Amino acid sequence: MIEVKEVTKTYGDVIPVQDANLQVEEGEFVSIVGPSGSGKTTLLNLIAGLLTPTHGEVIVDGVALHSMSQRDRVAFRRKNFGFVFQAFNLIPYLTGIENVEIPLYLAGIKAKQQRSLARELLEKVGLDDKGNRFPGQLSTGEQQRVAIARALANHPRILFADEPTGNLDRRNGKEVMHYIKELNEKGVTILLVTHDSEMADFARRQIKLVDGRLQR
């Protein structure tokens, strides 16, 4: 499903990712672990097509992401990928349900259907009674669950999670990881980046990244 072939990313003399090779099969749950500054987020962004490699290629379902035009790559991501970040990236002046509606709006879904689908997604993450609250009125764990609901709005086949529990306490972090694991059990392919070995243990396979190089 995902093939990373000899991918290197350089910024002048800095090489955050070097000669990365990785295969992820459909339905896998893979964690990429390593200390801060090891290149984990850069690698995840390269795989997701958010960054362009200096050398090498990322292939998803036989499609070379970086041979696409920028417009086609954006459309491909929107159709196939979901993203959950350490910073929840919720819009503070929109309610939880309105935040979840954003990708539905971008997909051209009618307003009435947007609201219905957003309610269903919030219900799936246990927040059906808090959709009308603004992010500032929600706990950090609840904000991350809203972010997960938003990430699921386009029914992604692949979910990229970059330190999704980094701003959460232990209890809320485990709760969020249980939601992510349940998504994997329903068939969503998960790529998780984390420095936390306990959270990495939720994955079926772990890969270490040390000084920009993958180690198995």
C-alpha cells in the first residue's frame, strides 16, 4: 500500500531523513519511534506528501506522490488521508461540530448532510453531547477527540498521527490511543509518530528512527 524508496530530505547541511526504505501494508498499524529531533515528523510529512523529498519517492497504491502536480496531490490526500497532530489545530471560534464539518464542506457536501455526518462522527468518539461547545470549553482530551472526528470525516484509508498524545496526560493519552486502535481494527491503516514507548506499544509494528535513519 505504502512504499518509501530511498527517501532523503536535506536542508542545506542538515539531513533529517536519510535513505529511508519502508513498506506498510493495508490495514497495518505502524509506529515510528525515536527521540525529539530524530526526524520522525519530517518522515511522516514526506510519506503523507506534505513535504517533497530531496531524493527518493513515496508510492501509495502504485501512485508516485511526488510525480503528481500539487493540485492532484492535494486532491489525493483529501480523498485518502486523515491527519491527527499534537497541536489539535481546531479553529477556536467554531464549535466542535463546526470544526468537524470543515472537511465535509470542502468536499462539497450539502449543509444539512454536513451537520448529520458531523454529529455521527462526534458520537463515534463519545462527544455527541458536547458538539456545540467551543474548543476552549473542552478538556484537552476532548479537543483531541474532536480532531480525530474531523480527521475521519473523509473516511480516510490511511491515518497519519503525529504525537497525538503529546499534549495529553496519561489517562487521556491512553483513551485517545484506544480510539486510534479501534479505527485500525475497523480497517484504517495507521502511521503513528511518537517518542513515547507506552503509546507506541498500541501499534502492531514498531520502527525506530535514529538520527534520520530507520532501524529495524
